Amino acid sequence: MKKKVIKFIKNPRLKSPYLVAAWPGMGNVAARAVEFLWEKLKPEEFAELRPEGFFHPHEAWIVNGQVELPRLPSGKFFYWKNPSGKHDLVIFLCESQPALEKGYEYANLVLDVAAHLKVKRIFTFASMPMPIDHTQEPRVWATVTDKKLTKELTKLDIKAMRSGQISGLNGLLLSVAKERRLEGFCFLGEIPLYAIQIENPKASKTVLNVFAKMLELSFDTSALDERAKIVEDEIEKLVEYFKSGAAPGPISEEEVERIKQSLASVTRLPESARAKIEELFKVAEKDLSRAHELKDELDRWHIYKDYEDRFLDLFRPGKKDNN
């Protein structure tokens, strides 16, 4: 294993662990589902996959009058010990997809960690764009790395994906898992073809429910229901707007951003996220070069406007400079 690339904080001893991994993608189905799982299980971080060499920076951060080093997406490993005594979980969450030409190497590194912990089964989630309405209950499709695993799909009453492609790391990881003779599942939640740029919590919930059923996990998903209702209402407004003939064509980036801001204004921020933001404010007050981490977290929840004055106060004259 490449120790310089993978930084271990601790080396957990786990019982028959499974790995679930996620990257952002269409409808943010995978990332939102695994983030929600992370919120519910409260797993402990144990390793980081260093981002250097896997991502192409595309922006500059200016702090205290000078350009800072590029901000690269983080990829972190967490573990959760199952109190039932069955399969423990390893969770890998990455903030962004790596550069296209680096995807295969990156997937192998994730599975290096899985092999180190003797993980035998891999799970990913993804979206399946379909000609459905945003008010419909999305179905779940699935694909596996070995035909013998399809028997488990019939027990879950979900459709097997017979052909097609799963783009990005949420799909590629399973191909690499098959190469390494690991069992793998990908659960795909349906999303409307006309709203692939918009977060789809309903699809995230459906794939998460299938995953939970397979692992015999139980947790409250009402927060995803609330967020799904908000998304549906926002899409409904856009649909009515388009029907009026005022704005024919696909949903623009400006409309997508407006939806995100609207969602943020009425969606309750999880306590764990609020606590993390407060902690990042404390860190930034002591070390201004770390302010970009705080800004990233505020942007991730689309609540920068709510904290803008407080954030900008960090840079006002008279503030302690520890750089």
C-alpha cells in the first residue's frame, strides 16, 4: 500500500466489514445518500487519501492579500462498528471526482485501504436518468460484479440493470473491484431527465433504503423526505414557469443556483454541520490561511450568505493575524 498517499490516523480492527463509497454526480444522489448515512451513524475518521496529483485546481484563493496554495478536494475514510455484531462499515467520502485520467489509480487506492481492512463487499450509489416526472416515486435499479449476487437483488425487489454505463468513480470503483475479485453492488435511483443538475433527495433516500435493508440497518429518513418535498416544490415552480412560455429550453445554471439558495433558506441545517462550522470559525480566527476550509463548508450547505458578514469580519483591519 502507498503509505505516502494514504495517511492513517488509526488502524481499526473491524468485523467482516463492508465498504460504501461516494463521489458527487448527477442529482448528487450518491454523495447525499452517504453524507446522510454519515450523519446518522456518526462514524470515526481513520484515514485520508491525499489529493495531490489526482485533481486539477481550477481557481485561486486570495487570503490576506496574497494567493494561497490550491485548495484540493479531500477524500476521507471512516469506520463504524455495528452494535448488532454483524458487518461493520467503512465509509469513504470524496468532495469531488478526480481528474479523468487519474480515476483508475484513485479507485485502486480506495480499494487498497479496503483490502488492508479485509473488506469483501463494496457498495456504491448512482443516479439513473429516466423519462419520469419529479413527483413520481423513483425506482431503484442495481448492478453487481458477479451474476451469483443477482439472487440477493430479487429479495430486495429491485430491477437489475442489464446494460448501460455508470459514469465516474461511483461506477469505476465497481469495475476495479471486479478486477480484484471483490463482490460489488451499485444501487441506482431514478431521477427525471429534465432535472439532472438538481439535487434529488428522493432518489438518495430510495437507494439508501435498499442499502439499509440489505445490511439490516434502521434509521429515520424523515429529513430526506422534508428536503425532497422542498426540491419538488421548487421544480414545480420552474415547470410552471416554463409552461408559461417565458423561458423555454433546459434549466439554466442560474436557475439551478436559485433553487439551491431557496433550498438552503428553508432547510434545517444538521446540528453536526452547525457544530463543524463553528469549529472552523474558531480555527480561521487563529489561522486566517485556513479560512478557505470554512468557506468551502458554507458553500457546501449553500449558506454562505447567512454567514457572510461574520466571515468577512475575519479579514477586517484590526483582526489578529497569525500568518
